[in-house]
Amino acid sequence: MPTTVADAAAVAEALWPAAGAEAWDAVGLVSGEPAAEVRRILLAVDAVAATVDEAVGAGADVLLTHHPLLLRGVTSVAADRYKGALLARLIRADCALLAVHTNADVVARGTSGVLAARLGVDVLAPIAPDAFGGGIGRVGDLAAPTTLGRFASTVASVLPATAGGIRVSGDYDRPVRRVAVCGGAGDAYLSSPAVLGADVYVTADLRHHPAQEAREQALLGGGPALIDVSHWASEWLWLEAAAEALRAALPDVEVTVSELNTDPWDFAVLPS
Ligand SMILES: [Zn+2]
């Protein structure tokens, strides 16, 4: 019996149960024929023109992305809108689109769990525990204390390079041992006890006001230094762990990870 799109979706459900997704999320099969055969799966963080082209060009039968292409209300999939154009391209190429989003954030080998492991963090607990023994974000300790500056260099060496690089809020020589991490946009957890109790918080998409408020509060009452990284980079690391899990469950399917950088920023300019 050949592996089908429905089989691949069932394996994804077993690895990353949809019940673990946030209430606002939209995970699972976005487009595609459940009965169609699957020989190749391509994994990417984002469904964008570049990754859809890559999937179609590689003859993939499923494009599995972390970010759902359809999340907020969509009233048109006309091909002069990019979402419609991408879906039309995928459907014509018989390539299904499958989204595994916050349901992959909460599990042990999820986005934050993998990021923490790659940064050398011995995980103690989720930042925001859920009802299933997992949860968003991870907090834990480094094997040995280091400084904020050295730890930031570790972060830079572990993550794929992006135009925005890595931004740090805090003293370069500040001692760091307890680390909180949240792959993707983690500003919602800046005042969580697990984050406030850490020496540094690594996450993405930190804006002026949330970052400044956390920094000022830390000066007054204690709190973590901040390391702001690329959203895409912080979640891209998870794809290889996801691919390994899919290969183990679907040994007849070729599973590959997209190496394309889908961070939306192309370059940064510093004053000379
Ligand atoms: Zn994300």
C-alpha cells in the first residue's frame, strides 16, 4: 500500500497532536487530495513563493510548513493574491500543503525544545505549561555559567545567518546560567515567572515597547537580559528534528528540509 497524503497527515497528528495547538491556530491539511500518493515531503518554516517553487521543482507530494498559509480570514484565493497564487501552483502540481504550527511548539522535541537543546540548555520545564505535559517555550540551565556576550556568540553560531543578526539587551559581562527560550514571537511571555527567573531570554520579534518595558522592569526588580533573533532562524532548527521523526514513521518517503532563508529581511546597513 503506497503512503498517502492522509497517512502523512495522520503521522503529523501523532507527532504533533492538533489538540495541543492554540485556540486561534489553524493546523493540519491546508490543501491537497488525501488519497494521493506521497513519495517526497519537503519541510519549510514558511509557505512562500520560494519554498513552493522548491517543493514543485523537487517533485514533492507534500509541503509541510510550520506557519499556516491560511490563518486569518481569507475571502479570495484568486491568483492575483499571493496566497491564491501559491495554492493554485501547489494544487496544479499535486503537492499537498500541511501546517504544523503551535502544536509543534508545545511538544518536547518542538521548536523551543530543539532550540534549547542546540543552545546547550538542559531543559527543566515549559515557560507556559499546557494541559498535556508540554507547553510553549522552555527554561533550563547551561552546564556551566558563561557571560551574556559569550552566550550571544553561541546563539549566533547555532542559528542560520540572517540580515538582522542577533540583538542583545543587557551587559556583555552579565553572568548567564538559567536560560529561557521561545522559538518565534515570544513577547507574550516576557513577564512569565519562568522568564523573569532566567538570566537571559532568547526569542524573536521583540518590539520597542515590550523590550523596553522588560528592560526597565529588570533594572528595578530583576529580570532577564534579552536576545532577539530572527523568527525564521529560531524555528528553522526544528525542521531537521521534524524530518527525522517523519523519516522514522514513513521509511518509504524521502523527507528533506528546505535550506532557503525565508526571513523577510534581505540586508541591514550599519553607519560607517
Ligand atoms: Zn513562527
